[in-house]
Amino acid sequence: MRVMIALFFLLALGGCAGASVANRSLPSEFTYNFTVPNKTKLELWKNAQDSFAVAYPDSRLVFRVMDEQGGMLIGKASARWSNSEHVCYTEYHILFSAMDNQARLQFKILEGVPPESNCYEWPWPSKNGYDEIVRSFDSLSKNLGVALSRNSMPGK
């Protein structure tokens, strides 16, 4: 019986660990650099725009600056994460910039509670939420890297 009680408390404490706020000294900015030989700034920008249109179905609302000539896309989006009670959201800035043969993607997690979040008491994600957000950034970066290397579609 004691073993059952001890196990219950260990599980309960483990569940609470993920529900605590992530350490604010963890990085809030993430940068991914890409080297793509033989690609112009314009080709990289167009490939990135196509990739973001898949990643963000409302990409025209996400990206407030779409500077084709400057090779930049600047926007703001929300990452979904969950705690034990609710589905929560945390906003982040996105910056994509391209030069011939190179590109950079940056994310910055923003403090605060966006309107679509049900987690009013969570201006910063939980530890598990933070980990979910970082995994989504890594996934977006990986997909962007594949898209940047693709040949541009004719007529685009």
C-alpha cells in the first residue's frame, strides 16, 4: 500500500513539473541559417513564401511585411501548446531574410496572453509548452530548409 501511495505522489509531482512556468532564462530567440548554393535572393524568397503558405494557411494575415525585392518576410503568429486543463497559445515574431545563396529564419517568443488563448494566467508557456514551441520551430525550420533547396516553379 505504501508503494502505491508513493507512486501516486511521484506521478502527481511529475505532472506538476510540466505545469510550471518555463524558466525565463531559457532562450526566447531562435535563429536558423541556410546555405543554398546557386539560388538567388528572389528564388529563396519565393520558395520561403510558398513554404510559409503551407505552414500558415492564413499566411497573408501572419506576414505583415512581404518585401520581395528586399528578400524579407516579417510576421507574427501563435504557437499552440497545452497544459493539463486548457489549450494555450503563445505569440512569436517571425523574420525571414534572404540573400543570394543564403537565408536566415528567426523566431522570438513573446510574453503575454494572445486573445485566442484560454490560459489567461500563463503569460509565458509552461516547461512542456516551451518544449512544444521549440519543437514546432525546429519543424518549421526543417521544412523551410527543404523548400529553399527546391527548384522554383516556372512562371513564379
